[in-house]
Amino acid sequence: MGQEVKMREITYAQAICEALDEEMGRDPKTLLLGEDVGIIGGNFKTSVGLRDKYGDLRVKDTPISEAGFVGMAVGMALTGLRPIVEIMFCDFLGVCMDQIANQAAKIRYMSGGQATVPLTVRMPMGGGRSSAAQHSQSLQAWVAHIPGLKVVLPSTAAEAKGLLKTAIRDNNPVIFMEHKMEYNKKFLVPEGEYTIPFGQANIVHEGDRLTIAATSDLVIKANEVAAELAKEGTFIEVIDVRTLVPFDRQTIINSVKKTGRLLILDEGHTNFGVHAEIGMNIMEDVFYDLDMPIMRLGTADVPIPFSPALEFPIVPDAKKIHAKVKEMLK
């Protein structure tokens, strides 16, 4: 029999920090750079204590120049290091998109595989903090559209730790998007060393009436809805997509063939988003198994307002998910 896994309760931010610490301890070529990652331990406290432990050369505070330090990290990766970059908000992808889309994502292919770019780019995403239009976006569809990048959206702290360790060890550039509303929440996380493979979705709640395929913290919200509906005798299946690239289509296909209904949740804007791609990706395999059209729930197609009274109505939440599920089950 296998050894029982011990669990303890830590925050999402602490789980990220643990993953960074373990990987930096495991490989001296691994280093962290970004705005405020060193002296203050990260804007969201995901690197507390790492500068004191590993020194200024391996945990480096950078100027406010994403194009500069992401470009520097690409160079580091090409010359044998394994850099982890933190971008303070995913909204700032626009500042360094050339380095990510035209350099990091392309070099392995343009060199015929002679060069690799083992680069992890971490960033917070999502609304909920009333941080306004330039600090609240969910831009995973941007990066998922670019061949050469892997795209990861962890839900819980346990997922964040295991997936981040896998990202850091990957020899390809990985975009790792952490939902900012989860950083201070506590979750049960296994003790010790573990990784979670890319390209394997996770069924977090089993059911046979309807399938929900969700990303990031909407997995948690969907699971809350599933637990409430289970008390009424209605069982829905909730799938944590985990990684957009690589994408595990088969787990979703198998579930939809069982339930006949699919609701896709992603906090990105609805137009031209992750929702549509997931739906179309599996459509050919599930069309004749569907009892109704595939439905989606995302953020309304407007810039995120600063006012909470305006922001909260346009971003998906548990109440909206519950209402959508009830509508689909009529």
C-alpha cells in the first residue's frame, strides 16, 4: 500500500512560494526576477524570504520595464539558465508581447530545435479587486493563440504548486496565470514534493446531468454550485481544464457524451475567447451526443470598470453559474 499523503492548510500565495523555493533549491540555475519580487517578497507576497535565502543575484528586483527584463530572461534561458519572470499584472503583457510572442515562442522553431527557452512567466489575472480596466483583465486567450507557448491556469493552491513546479522544469516557455483573488485564501495542500503533468484535466466533481469545463478560480465557484445542487439530488460534473496548451480534449468529450450538456466557464471576455475554442475543439466528437447547444459564461465585452457596483455584475460568479445551470437543466 502507498504511503498516506499528509495535508496541511496554506494560502495560494504560500503554495506558489513553496514551489519557487523547492525548484530554486533543486537547481542552482533557476532564478527569479521581476518588479518587487526581492526586498518586499512580491506584490502579492509570493516570494517572501527567497531573496534572503538565495541572494540578490538569484532573486532580482527589476526596473519597471517588462520589455527589458522579459527580454533579458529570454537571453538567460538561451544561455543555460532557467529564469522565472513575474509580471505584476497580466494586463502588462502588452508591454512585453514582442519578447514573448516573437522571441520566446519562436526561437526553438527558428533554430530547428538547436536552442530551447526554458522560461516561466508568472502573472496575476482576473477581476474582483476593483483594480480598474488596466489591472483586471484575463488575457489567456491572447497567449493561447501563439504556437510555441504553453498556457497554465491553476485553480487551487495545491494545483498552483504542482503545476508551477512542472512549468519551471519544462524546456519550453510557459505562461503561468494565477488568479489574484485566490492569493490570500487557504487550501489543503499535500506536504512534500509533487508535480502535476500538463495536458491532463481534472474531474473535481462527478455527475451525470451536465458538464462544466472551467478555468482558474471559476473551477472553485463551479464546485460550490455543484455541491449545492447535489444536496437537491442534481449531480453535475465539474472539470478543471488546468492547461489551455496543451489541452486535454478527451476528458471533456468523455464527460459530455455522458451528460449531454456542456457549460464552459472562463473569466476572459466572451468574444473570440477560450470558451468558443473549447466548444469548437470538441464539437465534432460530441455533436450527436448533445441534448442542447453548448453554452458559455464569461466576462462581458467591455473594459472592466473601477466601481465595484459596475464591475461585479459583468464578471462570472457562483450566482451566475447557478442560474445558468438551472436554465440549462430545464
